[in-house]
Amino acid sequence: MDIDVGPVDPSVLYEQDLHVSSAVWEGQERGLLRCQEHTSLLHQWKLTDEQIKLVDKAGFGFFRKIGPMSLNNSLISALVERWRRETNTFHLPLGEMTITLDEVALVLGLEIDGDPIVGSKVGDEVAMDMCGRLLGKLPSAANKEVNCSRVKLNWLKRTFSECPEDASFDVVKCHTRAYLLYLIGSTIFATTDGDKVSVKYLPLFEDFDQAGRYAWGAAALACLYRALGNASLKSQSNICGCLTLLQCWSYFHLNIGRPEKSEASFPLALLWKGKGSRSKTDLSEYRRELDDLDPSKITWCPYERFENLIPPHIKAKLILGRSKTTLVCFEKIELHFPDRCLRQFGKRQPIPQKVKRRDRKNRRLDDLDTSMSLACEEWAERGDHIMDCPGGGNEVDDGAYMEWYARISITKLYREAFLESQVMNMIACMREFEEAASGISLERMSPVEREVMESVKDTFSNNLTFGGWQEVAVNSGYGKRRRRNEQTPTSGNNDVSSLLIQKDT
């Protein structure tokens, strides 16, 4: 018996054959993802008061306070298994959820309103010129401190982590740019390279006032969406991007692997710093917990209690969390779909609009069938596309939405539990067959037909005894994944699987 895990309607999750869940169902475990966020050495940077003012001006005053965050690789790996890049949402048993723009502002303290972060890749020669002009020092190619226009994070820390007390203001600015480059390279723009950051970001900090006008939070979310999408493919073993944001989002919304809270302060990621961030729970257990997720373990609107901690300028922009818009960060273009997750805003969730199918083979800047300039235009109109739904409340609706969701999604990944439920469903069907067969009159049947029917009745009766069904399930090969055209093994003409197969043919 082939087990079709879905989706019943593949119009939304059209990349299921590439998704890690398809490998999980084949019993092909890839293990824990390698988490490429490098915050452990951030505390070694010693910033002067002058530098702190420049960091604040550039838009990272709150973000720099978060510092190192211990990551739960098992939880992150389990969450990635639920992420679908077709919709940029997590597909959970009770519906879709996602990380929205307002949550980036609340959790990280980054600006989500402002100019998009755009630019182009730079060559090695241009990268060295940028370093000389904006950092005042050059990394050594011979010592492998720079490669393909990317500098090593360790070189930045070793060279710029402590600004001289008698430094001129120009030197202070160089050291501050180096810190900001290190900060974004180890967190929001972290890549699978791990220990390097692209020099292409350095010109963004040439003018600190201009840097403060960028929508850093939107760019961070674009990078995390892209990283989650890539990591959700069964061929991948790494994940990058701002994993602190991902993990904190889970702690706020899902009561799974959640540590004890620290004292509340802003940004809200600080709530989860301290002891208890790591967990000994393995991936399979988190997978089971996500399968069994019920309303008692979900907090749709977790930030209301912290309203008094939110700075006014951050609070004024939170409405952008409901903006159906395009997120941009250099060559990355990602779509923000709050209309699929309105319960996170205390709204009723209707069936969302269809998502445009993406052309993943097109690797140009317009990989979403839209040019970068058009994406920036859509971002410029972000305030005009605020999603809403009549009526409030955050109760899970069992009506049309959940019926639709059950058809287009896959909500169960814990294979053993699913197989057990499939066996029990099979037994229930077999009992119905037995009852139906028992009600058939044998009077008008020929002797041969009567003998076959009595054999069917005896087979059902003998095997549907306590414990007997287990032998049937094992012997018949039910619950075992097989290739599409592979035949189910049988153990004889009287075996239930053989009778069912004969009926099907």
C-alpha cells in the first residue's frame, strides 16, 4: 500500500518532490542542520561612546544589545521542515504562520520602514578599494583574509575590535564601519560561508545618517526567507540568515522547547537570553510535538503584553506587519504574505488568494518574474497594501479555511505516528468489510460463490482478533513505503492483503 502523504491538491505546495518532508517520509533523515550564525564573539568588540553614537545613528542601536544567542539546532531543524518557500510560511497542523515585518522590529529592534537595500556584487579590485577607502586598512589576500570580495570576520575583529583612545574621528568611523560589517555579516546577512562577509555591504555605512534611513529589518527578513527556503530543500544541510529571529519567533508563538524567560526589555529578543536556551530534545521529538500542536500550545498574538516597552518610533511602523509587499536585499527578492496568517494579528483567517508560481530555474535578479526596479516600486507602495479581514478574534475556524487547508497542505511529518494511524484506519475499513460480508445472503449463490464468500468471512474473522491485525499488517507490507509500481507482497490466497488486491484489480 503506497502512503500518499499529500498534498491532495498540489496547486499551492507544487515543489513537494524537492522538499525535505518528502525525504523524511522515505526514511531518509538528513540529520540536524548546521546553523551558520556567528554571534559568539560579538561581546569581544569594545565600542567607545563615540562609536555607540554612530551605531545608533546607523540604525543598529537596539540590535547591538542582543549579542550572542545560544541556538537550539534541533528546534530550528524541525521548524525548517515546516517551512514552504512556495508561500514563505510555516505549514502547521492548525494553519499557516510566518515571521512578519512587525515581528522583526519587535524582536530585533531594526527599522522596517525606509529605503530598500539594493546594490550589485563587486569584484576583488573594487572590494579592496572599498576597504582602503572606508576601513583605512586592507586585508591580505596572501593570508587568505579576503577572497572573492569577501573578508574574513576574524580579520575584522582582530584588526578593528578596539578603537585607540586617541583616534581621530575618521579612524573612529573606520572602526565603526568594521564593527557594523562584522555585526551584519555574523547575524542578519550571515551566509553558508560562515566566517566571511561580502564587502558589497560596506558602502551602506559610508554615510551613517543615510544608513539610518534604510529598512534593515525588511532586508533581514528577505535574507531569512531565502535562507529558510533553501534549507527546506532535501539536498541542503546548512542554514544561514538571522537564526536568532527564527528561534525567538518560535519561543513567542509556540510552546515547544521554550526556555525560561529573562527580564523583559527591548528589543524583545532579550527576553530569551540566558540559561535554558539549549535543549537536549532531539529532532524527532520536536517533529512529533509539531505534529501534535494544538491551540493550547499556540500564542497567535504574543506581543500585546509588552506594549509599554516598545519605543514610539517602532510602534508607529508596526502596521507594516500587515503589508502584502515585496522584500528586497541586493539580489534577493522575497514576497511578504501576511494575508495568509491574519490570526497573528487577531483577525479571522479566510482562504487566501492564490500565490503566483515562481520560476526557480531563472537565477537572474528578476527570478520572481519581476525586475528589481518593479520590486522596489512595490516596496515604495507598502503602505497602500495593508491586509485586513472583517471581524476579530483569533479562534481557529473549523470551517471552509481548515477544509481548504487540509487539501493543500501537509501537516504530519512524524512518520511512525502517521503509519500507526494508517494501520488503524485500515483495520476500521476491514471491520466494515467484515460486517458487510456478514450481511450478504448465501442462499442464491452457487456452491463456488458460497465457498469463496465463506472463505472471505473466515479470513476477516480470524485476522481481526486482538493482536491478529498486527500480523496482517506486517505480513501484507502495509505501512511500508514503496515505489509507485512496486507490488505489495502477499503470503497466500487467504491473506487479507491478497483479497483486497484482487478486489482492486
